[in-house]
Amino acid sequence: MKLRGLYAITDSQLLAGKFLPYVEAALEGGVTLLQYRDKSQDESRRLREAEALAELCARYNTQLIINDDAELAARLGVGVHLGQTDGPLTPARALLGRNAIIGSTCHAQIDLAEQAAREGASYVAFGRFFNSVTKPGAPAADIALLEQAHDRIHLPICVIGGITLDNAAPLVAHGASLLAVIHGLFGADSTQEVTRRARAFNALFASA
Ligand SMILES: Cc1ncc(COP(=O)(O)OP(=O)(O)O)c(N)n1
Ligand SMILES: Cc1nc(C(=O)O)sc1CCOP(=O)(O)O
Ligand SMILES: [Mg+2]
């Protein structure tokens, strides 16, 4: 499967009261990867929501990724995204199998991406590229990093952090394969606008 296009990430606060309609609206516009990101400790809600997303993704032929939680990903037979403090990649790969999509947060550090590649990551994520409403304190990355990454990392490159339709094009032009977006997609005031934004993010790849 080609990992290229829009990587939509859910946010439990932003999507409160409109979780499934907004996610479905994004899928309608085209989503390559959908990440379930819920930072709460409410295990039963997390399982319920992740199961609902797995069903929705199956209908739209979209790959589901669970943030932080390799055990939940294994339970659903889907992929996982792991940050630097979310546990090692090698056991996650052993747990999920060779075909699972496993992503790794690499901040602005190429050496972390090289290590992730050696340990079996499917893609590496760099960020944050712009000011992020969702995660303002994430370490900053800049576009020059993408050129180095392109030369040294032979995996799809995901970019994240404050990405919107107004600032995404240069990231794609500099080699980003996946645009990971929360607020720039789901911070819309209607489902129609979410679908329009998803389509517009995808169009950036068609013209690159
Ligand atoms: C695609 C993608 N990239 C980066 C992150 C951030 O992961 P992490 O550093 O573990 O932070 P949290 O998202 O867990 O707060 C991500 N989730 N997805
Ligand atoms: C979850 C996350 N990780 C980041 C990183 O840089 O690793 S930035 C970020 C937030 C992404 O949300 P938004 O698109 O609303 O800025
Ligand atoms: Mg994490």
C-alpha cells in the first residue's frame, strides 16, 4: 500500500459531540491513514470508539492507526503510531506482524528516523512544522530537514504540526508523503467543510 496523501488524526476534545460524522466526512473526502488519538485513560470508551473507527475505515478502504497503544492495535488488527516515550518499535513489530503499518515520531532528528527505519517502522514523522493549537509545546522542525531526510531515509515521510491548506504545499514539494492534520481538517464548522478540506489536501499530491 502506498503511504501518500492525507493522514487525518482525531482529537477527542475537538470532536466532542460530532466524532463519527466528522470522521466520516473526512473519509468521504479521501484519507490515506486515520489515526485514533485519545489521550484519556478511559479504556472502555477507547475500545468502543476504536472499534467504530475500524468499521468505518473498512467501509472506506482506509487504514486505521492507533496512537500510543500497540495492545489495542493488536486487538483490532490495525497499525500503531509510537512516540519516543511510547515503547520500543521492535516488540511492536513482533506483536503486530510484518504487514502492519507502524509509525514513529522523530521530532526534528534524522538520527531518530534512521533508528526507527532499522527497527522496522513503516513511516517516520517529523514536526512540528508550524504553530499547533493541538500541541503548542511540541519541538519545532523546519523545511530544510525534509531535504536531508529525503536523502537519508528511505521510508515515507510524514509531517505534522499546525498544517493547514494554506501552508501544506511546500511540505509536499519538499518530499512529504503524508500530511498529518488535526485542527486544519477537523476545526471546521460543518461536515461539508471537512470533506472539502480533505479533498483539497489530497489535491496537493495530485499536482506535486
Ligand atoms: C503522525 C504522528 N506524528 C507524530 C505524533 C506525535 O506522537 P507523540 O510524540 O507520541 O505524541 P502524542 O501524539 O502521543 O501526544 C502522532 N501522534 N502522530
Ligand atoms: C500530535 C502532534 N504531534 C506533533 C509533533 O510535532 O510530534 S504536533 C501534534 C499536533 C498536531 O495537531 P494540529 O494539526 O492541530 O497541529
Ligand atoms: Mg504518543
